Amino acid sequence: MQRRAGGNALIGRELYPLLDQAGYHSIRVSPRMVYVDSSKPEWVEGFTRKTFTAMTEGIREAAIHSGLIEQQVFDQGIRDLYRTTERDGVFCYTFFKAVGSK
């Protein structure tokens, strides 16, 4: 996988082998899903708007200038993220948590 600016979009799927190779045992990896709809207004504002969308907006210039994505495509993605914060919108994302013993 090509990595840019030190990022790895597949890191969640690589946690088990990374911890195993590092000598950990009793490794457990679990998905942690975030689901947000308008029934949770504090999550709409705090997570979808102020965390996830703000984080994504923060890399706009770097992503466009590096040629990773075209400006209009990036901007449409941001509009789509904000669309998830509307009354009938839904946002869903999965993080991964890994623990092990050494």
C-alpha cells in the first residue's frame, strides 16, 4: 500500500500482525464503530462536525497540492460529510482497538 505523509489507511487491519511481530501475546483486536444520527445532537456536533469533518478539512491544502485528490472532489466530500449532520443524515465510521501483553 502506498503511504503518504506517514499515514496508513489499513492500520486497523494490520494491528494483529504488528503486535504479534513485536512479541506481544494474548492479542485482541476489536472494531469500535461510531454511529451518529440526529437523535444524538451532541455527537452530531462534537464528533461528526468538530472532530471528523474538521480533521478532514484540515488536510485539504496538503491533499490537493500533493495531487492526491482534485479540489472539486475533496470539496464535494466535505459537503457530503456536512450532509450527514442534517436531520435525516447518518454518519458511521469504524476504528480499531488492539491490546496485548508483553
